[in-house]
Amino acid sequence: MRIFYFNLFIISLTVIFTAAESYTINPTYIYHNCSNASTYAPNSIYQSNLNKLLSKLSFKANQGEGFYRIEVGDNSSSTGAVFGSYLCRGDVNATMCKDCVAFATKDATEKCPVEKQIVIWYDECTLRYSNRSFFDTVDERPRVALLNTANVTERDHFQNTLEQIMTDSASEVDNGAKSFLTKEVKFNGFQTIYTLMQCTPDLSGDDCTRCLRDAIARLAICCNGKLGGRVLFPSCNVRYELYPFYYETTSNPTVVFPPPPSTRPPQMAESPPPLPAPGGSKQISRRTVAGIVIGVTVASLAFAGCGLFYHKRVNMVAKKYNVVRRESGIEI
């Protein structure tokens, strides 16, 4: 019977971890823009190069790269060259990044089956490709703004506080591996403003700052006095909320305090438990192993349930937003 319970324990662990590894959550789609100014024909050189580019982007994300750009094809040719890149949000882990990019490479060609240019935004990553080079360049179009339609109280005080922290943060973003920054500020005695901004890492420091400040200016136009808002450019993006919407990073450290000392009086040392009666060791062993199996199974299911609940909550929060303007040339 000991062998039976041990095998049951191993099988339970195998099933749980196999299911966890195979389970992926699709990224949270925000918006996409296809330019119909230029299209490609099926089975063309451009489509062949595009397929190679998307495969390479997905491969690099699978290797843990948070940002990658690549050119496929002959740049001297007017028909074949494809330029592409992806950028994962600076606080997501490698698994979320690769899953988002893998999903985006398929989603992009489904949403824009013949267009040569696309930008597609998700909460977790952004994917972009074009028949023209956009590397090392600030691009602010196409662009999109989203807002929470509810209004804040103390509007002027809120807006001044938000603009101050956003403007200060824009010049603090490093043009390094992530070009990413989150920051929090107390708005009043019981509310905190959470902010996030990010540039593509191929921009210079000055270009990143300029892109972010332009996005912040658009944020003030679209979302003035609102509970939350974001502006998305191809080269950078900014967002604010009154709730934490990102994972903890080194840019927003948290202080962890040790637990308070115990107030219980010291206990007298207890005598060791009596030895089990002869013949009872098998029963104790079975109960122990069975308890471990049940405990691990229940804990794993509870963990998975919490993950699903969190994902649904994020989607419910996202649905509160309205896309106020989808930009391909019109001012927000």
C-alpha cells in the first residue's frame, strides 16, 4: 500500500504541473491599426519575408528577449523588405512576454491579412511590422487613447498632481534594456495614483523623453479629470490608474517588514510523543501520504483558480474603458 500511495502522489504532481505548463492565457487585446496604403499579394516575396520575420520574432521572445527588431529581405528592393519589432511591457515575466508575442504574430496577420503595415497593442506587448524602416525613429502615429469615463473628485488638484509626476518621470526613463518606469504618488489621504511609461529601447534618451512628453500632452487632452487613461504611440506609451495595474519592479520598490515578535508566553518543552503501537506504522504512513496528495492537489487547484479570477478581474477592469479616438492622422 505504501507503493500505491507514493505512485498516486507522483501521478498527481505530474498531472498538475503538466496542466500548469500547457495552460496559457491569451494576452489582453487593446487595439490595432492596419495601413491600407500598401498591400501585398498572396505567395509574394513580401509575404515570404513576413513569415520569416514573424517566426524570428517569436523565436527571440521564446529566448527571453523583451525587445527585438529585425529586417528580412533586400532593403534596396521596393517590394520585398520587411521591418519588424516587438516590445514587451517592462514588468511582465519571460513566459508572459513569449506568449504575448507568439499570439500577436498570428493575430496580426488575421486582422490585417494583406496590409504591409500594422501596429497591434496588447496589455502585455506591442507588435509592429512595415515595408519601411522605423528603427531608431520616434513614431507617434497611428495612435490610440483610452479612458475610464468616471470622473475624479478634486479635479484640479488631481490633474496637477498627475501632470507633475508624469512630467518628472518622462526625463527619468532610462534608454536601456527596458526603457520602462513605474511610479506612485499619494493624491490625497486615501488614494494613490499609479503611473507607467515605456519607450522602445532603440530610441535615444532625448527621443524617448520627447515621445513620452508628447504622449502625456495627449493624455491631458483625452483624459482630463478621469479615473484612468492611457495613450499608445508606436514608439512609446503612458498610462495612469487609481489602482495597481502592474507587477512590482525595481523601479517601484516595496519595503517588507519583519513579522512582529510573538506575544505568547514561553512554552515548557514538551515530552516527545509516544512510539506507535506495533502494527500501526502502516496506517499512519498511509494517512500521511494520502494527506500530502490531497493537500498538494487542493492547493494547486486553489492556485489555478486564483490565477483565473485575477485574469477575469483584469479583463473586467479593461472593459470599463472606452477607446476615444483611433488615430492614423487625426489629432486626438
